[in-house]
Amino acid sequence: MKIFDGHNDVLFRLFLKDKESVHEDFLKGDNEGHLDFPRIKEAGFIGGFFAIYVPSQEEKIKSADKPIRYDDMENDSYELPLPKPVDVSLALPIVLQKIDILKNIEKQSKGEIKICKNAKDLNESILNKKLSVIMHIEGAEAIGSDLENLDTLYDLGLRSIGPVWSRPTLFAHGVPFKFPSSPDTGEGLTEIGKQLIKECNKRKIIIDLSHLNEKGFWDIEKLSQSPLIATHSNAHSICTHTRNLTDKQLSAIKDSGGMVGVNFAPAFLRTDGKMLADTDLDIILRHFNYLIEKLGDDKVGFGSDFDGALIPSGINDVLGLNKLRLLMKNHGFNDQLMKKLCHDNWVNVISKILG
Ligand SMILES: [Zn+2]
């Protein structure tokens, strides 16, 4: 059963290597982190949202799976301070550099990898067994205060935007990493944020609600003409983390024809909110079951967060998807349901939005 996934940060991992020709490391396989091309093929991972993330200035990043202070997230409760906003002059060059890495990967893949810009691209790419990439930006700082870079980035292949990673932007406010807590942690969209949503609708760009606080979520729900998408978030009713979605939010996602990708990061899975690699994989099934109950079986998929977060040691890297698929089957998910959860749901909703 092939997997199409809602979120990975392999471009961030490669960017951190800070050297020329990281695309070769990816294509040949550096066996580091969670994802590289040989392991992707072996795992039956056929595509997903590839995130472009700009690190906060105060982040001391050692590796892609330790982007924030996970030690604090092992406490019974926690609230990490939000990093300061990042200026467009800092964000844009980093975003362009990561797009360059992705373009080099596509170019040097000898036709095995495709950056998909519309439904036709995506469906042909899947049919031809290529790795299908949706270019996603996590935190919209690089777009600029007058949205002056939106069309440049669109022309380069950008088709999905998260207005915020958790720190505030010109457009909206993200949730702090806080447990336990409601996602209602502050102000919603700014005026220019509302403008961004309208411009995304016009261009058929996917809008990602993961990382937004609750007011921002409802602002978009009111404004957007597009299905509501949370690429990598879980059920708040099971894990009361700010990053997760309340039943009311899930109901709005369902009504919009949208979708949720299940995030593998323990802090967003576990009932105690702890970021611990030693996490039983059954909790992933609990979120799948719950989301299916609330959304229906055609609005749930994967949102791994590979190379962007700590992952349960039982999965370890993309090859661990085999174990997870087996667990899902043994849990009673039949082939028809598996096909939906593993790839069809994402492919359908992306095709619908991109057109
Ligand atoms: Zn994220």
C-alpha cells in the first residue's frame, strides 16, 4: 500500500548540512534523518507535501529532529516561549535556497521525481510511479508585507502555504508549544493575512491550518472558498496540545470537504503530551480511529512530520511505515480503507484544490 504524506521537512534537514550538492545526498541516499530517496522508494512512499521552513533566529539547531527545546516537552506540562518574528529579508533567501535544493533534486532525478503544480501533474506523476512533490511553505514570512513575492514563489512551483509556523508572522499568530492547552491562544488573522487567504484562493493555492491558533483557524474558515486542510495535526480530544484540533474544528473541516494528516510526533499523539521517542504506536491508531469517526474515512491521511520532529522509535524512519501499515491492517482496517488513508484521500483533495 503506497503512502502519500501531508508533511515532511527533508529540505530543512538537507539545508542544515550546509554544503553544495545536497541533492546528491538525497538522491543517492545519505542514510541520515528519516527520509532519503532510496529509503523513500523502498518504503513505498509515493509523494507528499515537502515543507520549506525558515528557522527562527534564536534557534540553536543541531539536527533537523531537534528544532525546538524538546527537553522541556518531556515535562508534565510546558509552554515554550514563541520565537521572535522573522523578517522577509531573512526569510526569502532561505526559502529560495531550499527551492533550489528541491529543483536540483527534481532535475537530477532523471524523471523519477516531479514537483506537481496541478491535478494533471499529480495524477500523471502517480500513474508513472514518480515521487510526487507538493511544494509547501511553513510560515509565510518570505511572501512579504505587500504579498510582493507571492507570484514569484508561485511561478517557482509553490502550491501550499501555512500562514504561520508557530511564531507570529505579518499574517497570523501560531500556537505556542503548550500542553495542556486549548488552541485558543491569541489573536487571529491580520488584515494582510486575510488578503493572503483571498489571493491563495484566486491562485488555487492550498492553505494549511496546522500551527494556526483557533482564532486564525476560524478567520480562514469564514473567508476561504477552499476545503480546510490541516496537513499535520491530531485530535485535541485525545491529546490536549495547542497543535491539535478540537471537535468543533474537525466538524468545520468535514463540512468544508477538507482533510487532516495524522502527525507522528509523540507530543501531539500522547495523552500526556510528552515528546518521548519511547511511544507505543497504538496511539497513532487511536488518532486515526477518532479522526475517522469525526471526519469520515475519506478525510483522513498521513502527516508524518518526518525530518521535522521526533518520531516514535518504533517507526524510526520512513522504512517504519511498513510496521505501521501492518499494525493498521491487524487493527482491522480493510484494504479499501487502507487505500483511502494511505494515499487516495490526499490525492483527491489536492487534485480538487489545485484543479
Ligand atoms: Zn510543522
